[in-house]
Amino acid sequence: MHVISVRVGVVLDLKSPVGGIAELCMSMALSDFYEENDNYTTRLALSTKDSGGDVVAAASAALDLIKNEEVQAIIGPQTSAQAKFVIQLGRRAQVPIISFSATSPSLSPSQNPFFIRTAQDGCAQVKAIADIVEAYGWREIVPIYEDTDYGNGLIPYLLGAFQEIDVRVPYRSVIPSSSSTREISKELNKLKEKSHTRIFLVHMTASLGSKLFVQANNAGMMKEGYGWIITAGLSSLLDPMGSKVMYSMQGVLGLRPHIPKSEKFDDFKRRLKRNLTSSKTNNRSTGLNLFGLWAYDTVWALAMAVEKAGILHSKFLKQNNSQSNVDLAALGISEMGPILRNTIQMTKFQGLGGNFHLVKGQLEPPIAFEIINIIGKSERVNGYWTPHRGLSQELNDTGEVARLILKAKLLKQPIWPGDTIDQPTKLRIGVPVRRGFVEFMKVEWHPHTDKPNISGFSHEVFLAVLDALPFPLPYEYVPFMNKDRNSAGTYNELLYQIKLQKYDAVVGDTTIVANRSTYVDFTLPYSESGVSMVVLMKDNERNNFWIFLKPLSLDLWLTTSGAFVFTGLVIWVLEHRINGEKVVNNWSRFVMIIWFFVVLILTQSYAASLTSMLTVQRLQPTFVDVKEIIKKGYFVGYQKDSFVKDLLTKQLNFHESKLKAYITPEEYDEALSRERVAAIFDEIPYIKLFLAKHHSKYTMVGPTYKTDGFGFAFPQGSPLVPYFSRAILNVTEDKDIFGGIEKKYFSSTTHCEDQGRATISSKSPSLGLYSFGGLFIITAVASTSSLLVYLFKFLHSHWPALSTSNTHESSFWRKLLAMAKHFDQKDPSSLGIERSKSRVHALASANVIEPSLGIDHRKNYQRSSSC
């Protein structure tokens, strides 16, 4: 049987872990394929060139293979940067360039028709990486990648995937592939100092990645609290790495395509191990890797395609006769290149690396990715990821992800850097150490451990908010304290620790104010806001010497006095001409009745108000005006370490010497009751808590100075802030959850607050004019009407009798004078009435004294009356 030899070029970096093992795997692939298919009429003849890891050398080797050796295809080159140039040569000569290791998405087979990728596109792993990040609740991540086509090509896809799950990338670390260990160490230290993020994604080749992790370990970035993920390219090359590198990578997570196990695969591994042991080649390969399997399958696929394409010769059509090895114009065009390309793309079989099936010129994505955890000198599989079902712990026999009852535990428990099972990044949450108002945040210490026990309102709200988050968030409390376990500073200093990267967040009764927002970001508030003042209440009414004047207000006293004088004047006018002692005129009687009615109501109201003042305790605030306190130079108090001090000095203009700091509610009570301070200024939640314990002695008065309430603090730009804010809204709007927390810590606050407000609202005992305005209007109308009627009748009866003057002027003044004289004289009709009354009294007396005389006095009376 006549056998046709088909020349195929190979361009590899033979001294690299990938190139060394790939060369051996391809050699074994040729032997295995033609041993199994000895009836084939074609045979591949591999011509291998060493690129030495250099882009120019790889292009030169490919050019020599095409021009001088007239190869029908080229396997390689090894890196994406090398493939970028060689692909153009293949396009010009129409020679298929088949790469099993150039995975950068920047190389697209759809845009380069003679480029075939028998490896999986790096984009296939992007969704898996995003799901891992989301599963562990990481909201920030820093990619570290090499500055090559391989490193840069995947980053845009990763950033897009992170953006979809709201994961922030605050910084990107780009390391040139030629960087020395010193340069890598410098970049890592800068990353450690400037970025508070402790989750890193490493995307680089094995040669650079091994140096990176050794330096990261030296920089203290492989300890507890850090998290590292490596992409598939590095995860697939762990075997060749030495013990020092593996020691530096303890706790790292990685992912790589899942390789189905088979008898053929196991047999190949045994034979490869024997060959590596007996081989005297100078390469750095120490074990099988994924790229070696893809190289093996590539040779099989090419051998099948060559046989199916029916290649009978390997001639090129020459463009010119130049003898230069680097003359691009001298490249011929392969007659069989397009046919071979199409045949390879249609080739399907079950290879060592899985199902070999090219989709759009590249190997189809794997059925699953393995999630590995580096522990000791090897790696452990913690779970799997597939496009259809995401993360899980196990695969079933058909390669599909088994359904789990507990969906929350998507992966097995990893061992993280620092040899711990505590997930990074566990939020380091700073909490204030309080001596007073511990209902908000209380820090206690376990008697047998050195760990703090945290309780309080703010802590309970934080736990409720964590439950409302759509992802898990591990944390640890770190009290802000000194060696004596006392507070290490003010709340401003506590929050500034976030800026210094000592805390990842602060949870407590931290108030949202403008100056703090310059170095932290706050969530939405979870408590009411405002600063007010609390003052002492005293009962001074019963000790007042002039308390009898208090029942009526000044305007009511003045109005009553005026009404009394006016009514008296009206009565005098009505009674002046007819009677000087007794009320005889009916109009006078009318006016008196109305006035008595008014006086009755006033006296009853006065008596009731005075009785209330003398019997019911009336507590009055000692101060209600801040300006009065400042003007008189009184001392005021505030809560120690609080921002209220700045509010008092900068906004209310208190002199700092007039401020006294207090810590506990008991100190508040002592300072106010002994009148060491005129008022205590504090935030409303603290005042309510204080009044709940001492509501009978103090009250909250004055204006409320606006603040935004209590909130949780995070680093500026933290992606956790919107999640926490939405969760806070859900918690505070849930009356059962938030109401239960408030009731637990402030059960008596609302009752005492309402009681105090009721007392204050009733502290105005003086009766005002407005309440009795109607009465005064009635008596004024009655008196005025009676007076006008009387004056009209007087003028009507006396004006005609006074019209005797010749001149108008003398007549007018004489009339006025006459009117006055007439008004001042007794009314004649009243004299008759008085005489009649006198005679009646006389007759009555005569009848009593002389009853036996039989004298009839009634006739005399009648005559007298008729005179």
C-alpha cells in the first residue's frame, strides 16, 4: 500500500511546561492514531520548530515552514501574541493555523478564516467566575493580569460579567510579562496599601503566575482575610509548579474544564508517566496538563482530516522564485489548504480532553468546569459549574449537575488562605465601645475567650438587614478600644478608621452628618433624626406671691376692667336723672342682667383655674430658648465623643468653655437636677431613652436641629451601600421586625414621651381674652344699645322746648348748655313717683298707728296725686 506523507509544521516553546508536554503528547498521538488506523493511506510528518517564547522567532519559524517546507498546516504557535502574527501568514498562504493553547478572545476564528482553535475560548469561563464571586457574596474584586494579548483579551468580558452582578472593580493591576520579582513585589505592595479590597482574580500564564504568588506570600497577602481566584489557564498548569510555589498558593480557588474519566485516559496517563520518567529531554514538564490533552486531540483531528480530504500531494502554487527565507512576497498558496480547513472543522470524535467538536472554528465549551481548592501539594475539587445549572457540589454519571436539597451551600467548604474555613473577606466591622446608652450598642467580653459579645438596638438592626440581603456576608466585630478596653476616641475618629482601611465598615449609633461623608459613605438611616435639648422641669406656681392674678391673662384682666367701667358709666347715665341709689330704669336693669351673666361666668372660670393651680402640679421647663442660655452664660452638656459638640460650637455659637461632656444617663440626671448645666443637648433617640427613665423631671424643648439619623458606614464607593440601603428600607418598613426590635430595647420610651408631651401642652393656666370674646361683645352691645335708646328719647323730648334763640350760633350753644342743665336736673316725673311712694309709706304708717280713729286717708292721697 502506497502511503502519502503530509508535512505539518509545529511551533512551540519547547522549554516551557506547555510546549514540552505538548511535544511528547503529539508524538504519542501519532503513534496511537496510526496504530489504531494502520489502513490509512496518509501519514502526518511533524516538523517542529522552537520559538523560544519569542514572538519574532515564532513568526520566523512559521514563515520558514510555509515557504521552504511547504507544510499543509501548522500546529501552534503556543501563545496568543505569537498566534496573532502567524495567523496572518496562514491567511496569506491559505495554510490552516491550528492552536491548542492560544485561548485569548482577541483571536477570533470568525474573523480569521484560516485560524482554527482546538482549545476552548477563554470567554467560556467568565460566567463560571462571576457565579463563584456572587456565591460568596463578594462585592468588590481586583483583577491582576499580565500585559499581553492573553491577559488583556479576557478582561473586558470579565468586567462585563461583574457589572451584571453589581460587583465593583475598584482597581486593575496590570503586570508586564517580563517583570522581575522586585517589580511584582512593588506592585503588590501598592495594591495592598491603596486598595481595601482583599479579593483578587489572577489571569496570567504559569511562568508569571508562579512568581506572583511567591511575592504575594512574602507581602503577607496570602494570610487570613484574603481571597484569590485563578483562571483556567493557570489552574490547568499546577502540576509543573514547584513546592515553593504551591506552598505560596495555599487556599487559592481555581477553575478548569472538567475532563471525563475513561479507560483510555487512564491508560494514556500511565504511558505518559513512563515516557516522562525515561525521557532525557531538557524540558520542564513534570506531569500531564490540559494543553497536552488538547495537543493530543489536535493531532488526531488533523490526521482524520488529512485522510478525509484525500490529499495526494502537498504542492504550493509559487508567486515568485525568491530564495529569501523571510520574503513574504515569495509565499506560495496551498492548493489543499481550504479543503483541509473545512474538513477539520467538520471533524468530530471523543478525544482524551472530551468531545472534540468545533463550533465556529473553535472547540465547543466544556460540559462543566471543576472548582478546585489548592491544599498542600495538590488540589481538591470543591464543586462544579455548568452553563445550565450553575454551581453544585457533585456531577452525576452523565456529566450533568446533580440537584441539591440545600441550594445555599453550592460548593464544598474550602480552605482559605491562612489555613482557615472563615470566608474572606469577612467584613471587619468597627463598633463603638460605650459606657452609657448601652441600649444602642453594648460590648461585653466572654470570661474564657478574648472575643467580644455584642448586643443592642443597632446590632439587632444590622442582623435584620443582613438577613434581608440577597447574598451571604460574613463579618467580625472589632471594638474601637484601647488597651484598657475603653473607647479609643470619638465617633469621627472611629469612622476615619475606614479611610485608614483598618475597618471595612462601622456599625453602631453613628449619625449621618455632612463632614463625615467626606471620608465614608453612609447607608440610608435606620432611626429618626434631629438634635434637641432636654431641660429640668420645676413647679413654681404654688410659691408665687401673685398667683391669684395667674388665672386670667393680662389682656383679659384689662378687658374685664374696661368692661366694668363702661358698664358702670352706662348705668350712671341711665339712672342719673331719676335715681341716685337704686336701679329704677328698665334699660339699666337689662344692662345689669347681662353684666351679671358675664361676671358669673368669669368668676366661675377664675375659681376653677385658681383651684387647679393650687391643687394640680404644674411643671414648667426652666428654659425654652437657646438664646437665653447663651446670653446668660449658662453651662450646657452634651454626650462625650459625639458630633454634638461641633454643632454647639459652630452652629449655635456656644463657647467651648461653657460645654460639659457626659457619658451616661445617670450623669445627665445628676447634672440637670443639681443645676450644673442649664440643658443637655443630644440626639433625639438618646433623649427619648433618657426621658423614658426620668420623664417626670425633665422634658425636651426648643427647636430640633436637623440631622439624618443613624446609619451604617462603608468605604467611599463601596458597592455594599446600595444593597444595605435597600435592605434597611425593607426592614424599617416591616412593622413586625423593626417594631419588635424597638419594643425589645425601648419598650417604655413611647409611653413616657407621650406623657411628657401631654404635660407640656397643658402648662398654660391663664385664661385668655379670646375664650370670652363673645361675652364681652354681648355686654358691649347691650350697654351701647341701652345708652343710645336713652339718649335718643332724651333728645327727642327736650330739643323742641329749647328752640328760642334768634341766631344759629347762640341758639346752638344755648341748646347744648340747656341740655346739660336739664340732664343734671331730676326728672319731674321721677319726683311724682317719689312723692307717691312717700305718701304710701306715710299712709301705711298712719293706718298702723291710728286704726281706731276711722279716718280715711285714701281720699287725701287721691287729691294730692291729682294736683
